[in-house]
Amino acid sequence: MITNELQNLSYIFNFSKTFYESYHKKFPLINFPSILEKLINIDVIQLIKSAEIHILDKANIWMEEAYLNFQRISKIGTEPSKKLILELVPNKIQDSSFIQALTAFNERNYNIANCLVNKKSLIDNENLIKSQIKLDTFKNISLLLPHDELKKTSSNTQQQLIQDKLSKHNLQIQQKYIDRFINSLLVYTLDDSKEDLKMLLQGHNIFKPIEFSCPANSVIKFFRERHEDGVIISSKSNTREFIHAFFLFKNNKTKIYQHSSLSNIKNFLTRETPQSGTLIKIVFIE
């Protein structure tokens, strides 16, 4: 139980940095707004109370990262330049509802971590209360990135962006195995994602990430086995980026679908020793 709560808290406090890194690595960002909408509604204070004695050593790290996130978030959408800029240019990314909510979310997280580090109350701290009120204004609204807000007027550009990202992270599978590969994964793909999975593995555009009903490590192990039997001919590094960019897995505690970390994907793709515990076995269907 404590382990789940710590994992959930770590995901919440690392979310802003994860988005920042994904933005700069040009990973698909289409799932981040919906995830943030759900994270905003989580009672973080209650999570902390359930695992308080186990997070004191993490609070300093969380506070430092949240402090760095203020600068990270402010730079999103800003191109570095050595020229003197004499007029203000609108920054469409910074003006988006998602970035505004992310800024408020990070501010609330910073104030929580600050309270933990300095042993202040999480109930009546003025800065925390103000930041939570600011964050509450984003509850129950659809958060959008600029490409979502401008979708109707820039559909061709958006299509090209998606195609560019898909090409960058595309997976090479021996053509004669494509149908078996797809059918094996469809068993553990949510109904709303089945058609998208087929399109993705056939190299076409998709407009939302694929959601699975089984644990991330089961899917990663399936990909590792397909590397071992020569079905996947991409590098494992490329496969890692592909899984991270396009696949989401349900967190049993928060019920939120989220990425598996790049480090976890790498670990499962390259490990040689058997995994302890029981994993759902994804059979390579004949």
C-alpha cells in the first residue's frame, strides 16, 4: 500500500519535469492534458498523510525539482536568441490552458514540498492555500495545448506534426509477422484503442495514445521476446522510445493511464535474469 502511494506521489511531483523533457525530445504530447486534468483532482494531502513518515527524505528533492520547474515551464515555447528583442511577441504555448494549469500545479506542489521540508502545516499554510485555490480554477475544464486550440485552422500542420513524430519513433517489424503481432496485443488493448493500435503498428497516423488493460512490464516483455526471435528488427533503443511515446498503462491506485518510465522500459527490454513475481504472459498468437 505504502509503495503505491509513494509511486503516485512521485508521479505527481515529477509530472512537470516529465512534460518538459517530453516536449524537448519531441515526444507526442497528446495525452498530457487529460492526465493533468485527473492529477488536479487527486487529494495530494490525503496521499501524503497515508505515507508521511516515508516521504520526508523525498521532500527536499521534490521541492528542488519544483523550484527548477518554474524556470523549465517558463522556457517552453521560447526559442533561444542572442538578438535584443524590443517588442513582446505572443507565446501561444505559454498562453494555452494546459501550460497555465501546469504552472499552477507546479506551484501547488512546490508549496506542499516546502511545508514538508520546513515542517509547516499542510492545512493552514497561507501560500499553500493560495496556490491550491489558483489550481482549483482549472478543475473540471478541458485543458488544451496550442495545437488542440488551433486544430480547426491548422489541421494540415497538425497532421504533419503527428506524421513527423510517428516517423521518428516508428517500429520496424518483419512484414510477415505484422498480423500476428497486432492480434497478440489486441487481446490486452482497451476497446477504444484497438483500431489505433492497428494503425500505429501499420505505420499510420494516430491521434491518441494506446491504452492497455495489462501491466506495462507484460507488454515490454512481449516486445523483448520479439526482439529475441527476430520479429522486431528495430534497435531496442528505438523500441524503448516507441513504447514510451505511444503506450499508456493504468495505475491501479489512481486509475490514471500513464507512461511507463524510460528507465523501466530499458530495464525490461535488456534484462537477462527472470523477473521475480508473476507477469501476465502475452502469447505470440499463431
